[in-house]
Amino acid sequence: MSVEIKVPALPESVSEATVVAWHKQPGEAVARDENLVDLETDKVVLEVPAPSDGVLQGIERAVGETVTADEILGHVEAGAAPAAETAAETAAAAAAGGQASAAEPAAPGEGDTPPKPPAADASATPAASLEGLSPAVRRLVREHGLDPARIEAASGDGRLTKEDVLRHLERRAEAEAAPTAATAPPSAPAGEAPPAAAPGDRPEQRVPMTRLRQRIAERLVEAQQNAAMLTTFNEVNMQPVMDLRARYRERFEKAHDVRLGFMSFFVKAAVEALKRYPAVNASIEGNDIIYHGYYDIGIAVSSPRGLVVPVLRDADRLSFAEIEAQINELGKRAQQGKLSMDELTGGTFTITNGGIFGSLLSTPILNPPQSGILGMHKIQERPMVEDGEVVVRPMMYLAHTYDHRIIDGREAVQFLVAVKDCIEDPARLLLEV
């Protein structure tokens, strides 16, 4: 019985998605609820599970195509078994297990005359190179004339899997399809990387924006056009926090099984400052100002798909360890493209850390409809004057971009000073003073 694979219900405000990856190919066995295909929206990547056990019968929508809710992506033949391997692959599998085959003759005994090998086929892969491979991998290698020695294995034991071969074929196809300004050179032999561009060539490549990148572009332009953005700067002495971390780092990690970083200090400091200056935690809706009585702090994270901002819910109620643990988990999920829509929406304030990339100073842009964003930067030792003496301190520049429509300059500056005071005297975070 053929069962349809359909696009699931898309998140609110999302009308369409793009097929970004199929994890199975027609003829392969699938298990119920196994992830078959990834769909990218302008906010998250959705996984489409197999509707039943069986075999993937066909693919209706290829990678790169645009789809809408309830559209048919493919079909699964419920209850079917994958096609049997060919006789040649069965023989090769037996040979890999220690039995001789025509393609892999047994070693001659003492005094025996070695049999004459058959004439080599230029398009075939040497049988010896297929030893130890699964039947499915051998089939792909033979069909495409690949050299297994040139295929990178992702597993630690160096054993090639079907996914390794498919990944190799995809990379080769992308390399061969890349356009150049000059006439394309002759294609490289199967399994080999394409030749490098000749000196003097001016290659170009045109690729479509991902949906997330398009959405990021739209929101950045929206923020610049609709908000009256202004940025105020300050600098903070990181020595007190660094001393505190050095003193309690090991005990903190043993007690909570999570590393004590800087971000939890800044989240706590931002929440304390937001309590004092509620306009920074507010947003504009039409002609109204919405003052939020809760503190959902967005943490900007760089992912393979682009910049995403997962949200720490009720950050004022979280401990340092809970903040660090949640940030670590959200960061991992961002790298894997597994953040849910709920984890990416509803923040009231955002913190971004360009310092991890080496940024010394920048002006962060608002994350609509929020009215404020705090920018952290690289920690750098600089000479500072304290009590009339020049001393070297680990300093960080802070930037606070705010919407001047609802936040006055006085409030914006005092908010940033409050963050600075909490970081330079961490005891304030415990005493809330």
C-alpha cells in the first residue's frame, strides 16, 4: 500500500518552505517516524518523519523546490522490503567474509600456477578496493566508477558508509556544476577533485539566498526603516568577574556539570538593569507601548544557516548554572538546525557577543519588535588610570542600541551604566542593589 509523505502544517506566518535534504533515496528501507526530509522555512528547519515502515517508493519534490502545507513530497510503500542485492554484490560480500570469488581469486598454493587475471575494465573499480564494504556501498561505488580510497569516511573507524558515498557524490556534483567566467575545463576523472582555476581566471558563483538569510535581510531592513535606532557605548573592567570565575570555576563545574562562562553574568546584569529601566524591556505596537513584566532574553547565536536568536524564558528566575546550561543546549540545537519556532520567538531583549569572533567594537542592530540590544565585545588588556596610577586591566567595550522613539538617551545611558556596575561588582547581582 502506497502512503503519501506530506508537508506538515507550517508555523504561523509561514506560507511555504524549501526542500533542503532527503535522508533516504527511492528503494531504501524506512522506519516509521524516521526523519526522511528536511524543510527549511524562513525561521526553522522542519523534519518530516516517515508515515509508516516500508520502502521509499518515490520522491515528488526534489531538493531546492518550494512546497506548501499538505503538499505531497513522496510516497512510502508500506510493509515492503528493500530490493535484494545483485548476485555480484552477494558474491563480493561472501569474498569479504573470507570466501573466494571470480573477481577475488584465492591466493595460489605452493607450486601452483597463478591463474591469469581477466582483462581490466577501465570503468570498473578494482575488486580488491571493495573488500570490507557493505553491499549497498559497493553498488554505489561500481555504478559511479568511484575509487573508495578517495572517499572520506565520517566514522572514527574509517569504514565507508552509504552516507559517505552519497555525500561524496553530492560534493562532486556541486563542484562540477559551479559556473566559471571562462569556458569550463574538462571534467575531472571520477572520484577526483576538479582542477583549480587557472591563474588569471575570474570565477563567479551565483547561489540563491536561503529562506533564513532572506528573513534576516528583511528584518534588518525593517529595523532600520521603522525604528529610530541610536547606540551608546561604555567600557567595563572584566577583572572582578574573571577573578570570581577563576576562584569558583572548578567547584561550579563539579556541582552543576556545566562550565561557568561570561554570558550568565551579562544575562543577570541585563535583567537587573531592565528591572530598573522598564522602557528598555518594552516594545511598540501601533500607537501603544507594551511594557513586559517578564524577562525573556534572546541570545544571538551563529549557526550554519545564519544568525538565529533563541530565547531564555523567564531569565530572572534562572540561576547562573541554569542560564549556562540552557545557552549550551540552545547553541547545540542551533548548530544542528533543530531549534523550534517557540524557542525563536517572543524575546523582550537581546544580547549579542561579537567578541567571540574578535570584534573590538560594533553597533548591534535591533531585533524587532524589541527596543534594545546589548553588544558584548572582545576582552583586551588596556592601560587604565585607577586612583591616579596607570594599571593594566582586561577591558571590554559595551554597546547598547535602543529605539529612541520610546527610550530617552538618559535611560539608555543609565541602563548601560547599570550593566557595567553589576559586572564590575558581581556582588550586586546577588544583593540586587
